[in-house]
Amino acid sequence: MQAFDDFRGFVQTEETLAPHTWFRLGGPAAYLARPRNLDELLGVMKRCRDEALPIKILGGGSNILVRDEGVNALVIHLESPAFADLSIEDDRVHVGAATPLTALISQSARAGLSGLEVLTGIPGTVGGALRGNAGGRQGAIGSFVRRVTVLDSADSVQVREHDDLDFTPSASNLDEPVILSADLALGREDPEAVVRRMRRLWILKKENQPYGHQSTGCIFKNPTPDITAGMLIEQAGLKGARQGGAEVSDRHANFVIAEPGAKSDDVLRLIDMIRQRVWQRFGYELELQIQIW
């Protein structure tokens, strides 16, 4: 901890990461930082560079699988209100990267702004949604983004304007170390109409996804807009397939459920089995949607 003695107020050593991820699996981080403002974030990132220590950013933890041995890095958990501000003016929304995506969707809908309801049921934070262009067949967050404020590799705050942004299915060109905030432009509509669409989408998704109490994650990107990973996995006969305490969900085949007592290695072995079977049966090489630390 000596390298971070002067950051004791918000940096812990050997902090277990499992409670911070949806899988509830994995070992500790060598260091876990919870910066309370931009100055603390800049300070700890500079120290990491001085110490040649890798940095990883943790938001909502919905797309992270931590290996059983843990992470030899400083994990920055952006959860402070300083990174989760949200303001609405006319049809524009300014939102911090640590804001839960659910909060952005619901507050925009209540303000009579439409568009983001197509993201209903997608977990995680705004930062993760921007980096991975979260969405589906009805639309994705990238189509509403007008600018994004980031922290670049030189620890300089930069604004990426709309013309400099590129959003593709499940991806973007936002490759800077940290996303800080974004400005979105939405449409105007009766709030009750927007909320009704949100409810319909929520019901539909909950009928076809694992139960909320289960430790789980959505594993693969869809190969094409019309051919989904879940469809391929199901057609390969892998619903309910297991490796140790990890099981392919019988509700949606692109989700893996970690049963009590499961290890991250069980999930990794199941992922390998799925990829091999789908490749053998259909010739598709499934690309991971989750990050493996």
C-alpha cells in the first residue's frame, strides 16, 4: 500500500471485487480506488503511471468477470456523485458516466423526452453504455449522443464532439482511459406515452431473461443484427449446459448463471465450450461482450 499512502482516504488494498460485479465471482483487486472528485481521480491515475501499475475502470459491474486469482491492477470504481450528475434542459440531457443507465432512462422519460426507452432493461452505467454503444434492434444510445467528455491518456480532459464519434453495433471509438460525461439530444413526447413503452419493453425483457436474484451476465455480442448469439447457442443445444457451478440460462441462452459455490473458472470453461460448439455447428466465432479481468 506504500505507493498509495497519501490516498488512504479512498484507496483500499486487496479489496474483493465479487460484490461489485453481477456475477458475484472472482478474487481481489491489488488496489481499489473510489475517487470522490476529478482531482482525486487525476492524482491516483498519475501515481499509477509513476508506479507502472495497470488501471481498470469499474462501473456497474454488469459486463465484468473477474478471474479467481483477482486483478493485479488499480481498479477505479466510479461511483461518487461527482461522476453521476444528471441535468435536463429542454431536449438536452447532460449525464455523468457513473449514472446508472436505468436512472438516465427513467428521469428522461418523466421529463417528457423520448428515445432512450429502447434501452429499457439494459444494466450498467452510462459510461459502459457509451463505450459499448448499448442497445438492440430498436436502437442504441449512440444515435442520441452529441458530445462526450473524456480523460485521455495524458490525463487531460477532452471533449469529443459528435463528428468525431463513431458508434457501431456493440462498439464505439471511445477508447480513452476514462469517460466522464455525455450530452444527449432527445425527442419531445407525452411522458405517459414514453413510460407506457418502457413498461412494455420491461415486461418483454423480463419474460426472456434470467431472474433478477440470479448472479448472471450476458456473454457474447450478436454476430449480425438478424443472427443473435442466443439463437445460435440455443440451436446448438446448449440451453442448460453446465461446467461446474456455471450454467447456460434456460430462459435466454446468451446468459450464463453462476450458481452458489461457482468459480470464475467454471464460467470461463463454459464460455470456451459454447464458442467451440457454435463454431463447429454454424461456423460463427462468437465475440465476447463481457470483459474478463
